[in-house]
Amino acid sequence: MHDCDVAIIGAGPAGAVAAKFLHDAGLSVIVLEAQTFPRFVIGESLLPNCMNILERAGFLDAVEEAGFQFKNGAVFERGPQYQAIDFRENFETDGWGTTFQVQRARFDKILTDHATNAGIDIRFGHKVTRAELAKGECQLTFENDQGAVEHLRSGFVLDASGYGRVLPRMLGIARSDHSTERRALFTHIQDNITDQDYDRNKILITVHPTHHEIWYWLIPFSDGTSSVGVIFPDQDPKWSAMEQQDIFDTLINETRLGTLLADAKPTRPLNAIAGYSAQSDQLFGDGYALLGNSAGFLDPVFSSGVTIALQSAEMAAKVLIEHHQGKDVDWQKDYADPLEKGVATFRSYVDAWYDERLQTIIFNQPTDDTQIKRMVVSILAGYAWNIDNPLVSKTDHYLKMLHDLCDQS
């Protein structure tokens, strides 16, 4: 006897979306979330492809009604170099070209509230401490919100625990993804930006004028606040002698952000994450599959985290629904391989960003509307699974070709 067909660890975007797809298909679902919502988390700049999945899952109306900051693209700056990208100028024949910049505390709670109202059992303050996993027969041990130990039996488990990576840590399949460790320092501010040329409808990605491996994000919200952060290599010994706030202030003031945010006031303490890039050795096993950041996290530079989370949630839910309907499923062919195709495209873009090939491409793009520019924009808009786009089907080949062309220009 099972308590539910599918148990889900984590109620973030991946967990909420997977639960909604499964629930709508008639499967019974219980979600165990260690924290209580709302809670602070980064990953606040969505990509247009997110909107397609939210729409199919039935969340779009609730998100649109929330009054989040409209987003239609990205601006890249590096010293005097400037490039604005409009996500609507993409390669796709249909689908969204705009999205939102969201405070994740509000966004994630909107999703879970909507899921709960649809009849999904989401249990907050329930921390999974042990997992016994087998094909068709799984048991999770957890501490409930009163501190008591309980058990949950299910036919399958989806791990959507994000950075917590509950099952990868328990199963010993989590590993670091980069030899170069990077640190992120970030906070929320009342930005008080008065510059008339500043476009609140786009995320601002700033590259350090001389140290191109250092970059910054500025994500404006609809209430006049912003998320601001900086990514930098963690091995330089000069950082070890400095306080984190001093590092943050120094790096901000070495770019135009220092002037743009001259009147900004912090609204929360400075946070730090180091060694955030990680992967899991496998995406599924007997009785379980990994979603989103639990499967792995690349880098925040292209805001791909939530997009990968939602994509993995929809893909995994589809496999489980087909299995529930009595169809033969192959988790490698139907889930891991197609999911990894898009993740690999993002990974190639991240690698090309830090070795500066992609920076060369972005800052030397043709100003006129070309098909190849639309292909690049599609990836930046989150459409990394469209194999009709040559930049997806042969990512590294076309990145090299584009870099060589742009480098000559």
C-alpha cells in the first residue's frame, strides 16, 4: 500500500510544476518541503521559455496577475562596449518572447498556493532524512513540522530539492562541476536609479572592464528594488584578506554600476555562495529521478536555472504519466538524454562565456536582424531544446564559427 503514486522532495518551481502536471493527469502526489514559504532564494530572472511551461501547467494566469517586472531581454556591458538583446527577436516559430523578473519568495509561494488550491498535498517544514528507493516501492523518512519522525511510501520519488540535493548527497552521486571555483556575493537593494537610459525591462549583465572573468547582474523588480550580485574567481589570495562587504563594494565601484547605484540602499544582508556549480553522476535510478538544481547547477550567467528546473519537471512528469497509463518508458531515452541535450547547450555557452568566446560574439554581433543572430537570441531566451536551431544541434561547432567571424570583425 502506497501513501501516493509519486512523492516529491522540494516545493520550488520544479517540484510545484511536476506536481501539477502529475495531479492533472490523475496521479496522487505528496510534496515534502523542508522550509516554510515564503523564503529568500535567488534565480530571479526568468527566461521566456519558462512561460510556455508555466502556461501548460496552468500557472500562467496566477503569475501574470502578480504584478512582477516585465522582461523582454538583456543588456550586456563591458567598459564602453554595449549590446542590448531583445528576446522577441528569436529563432522560434511560436512560444513566448517575454517573461518576468521575480522575487523568488513571492513567485515560489504563488506556485505552491496555486498547486495547493488545485488539491495537491504540499507539506512544509518536512525534512527528508532517509530514502529507501526501489522500482515501484519507495519509502522516505522525514521529520515533520513538529519534529516527529514519519514515513512516506510511494511508487516513485522525484527530487526537486534544489541546492539541497537531498538524494544525490544520500546516494553519493553529487560532484563538483568546475575546476575553477567561483564565489557569488549578492543582495537586494532599494536601487533609487535615476538614469533615464536604464532599461528596467531587461536584466543588466556587466563585465569587469579589465578582468573579464568577473561579471555582475542587476535584476530590477517592479517595486523599485533590485537584485544585484557579482561572480568572481575564488582562488585569488587577495580576497582572503578582505571582508565580503569590502570585496563587493570594491568590485561594484570598478564598473559603471558604482555610478548607477550611487544612491542605492540595501534591503537585506549580503549573501555569499561558493562552489555552487555541481552535477550528479546520474539523473535517475530505480524508483527516482532528479529535477533542476538537484540534478545539477551550471552557473547564473544566463539565468538558466529555473528554465532547466521547469523543463526537467515537465519531461519527468510526462514519463511518469506514460508509465501510469501502462506504456513502456525508458528513463534514459525519454528523460535523461533529451534533458541533457539542452543542458549541454547551456553548458557550452557558460564555458564559452568564461573563456571569452561568447563575450566576443555578444559584443560584436551584427546590429541588423539576421537569422544567425536570432539563433543566438533563442538560446539566451531559454530555447535550448529546439534541435531545429543549429546552435542547439551542433552547439560547439557553431560557437566556434561565430566566434571566428565576430573576432575578425
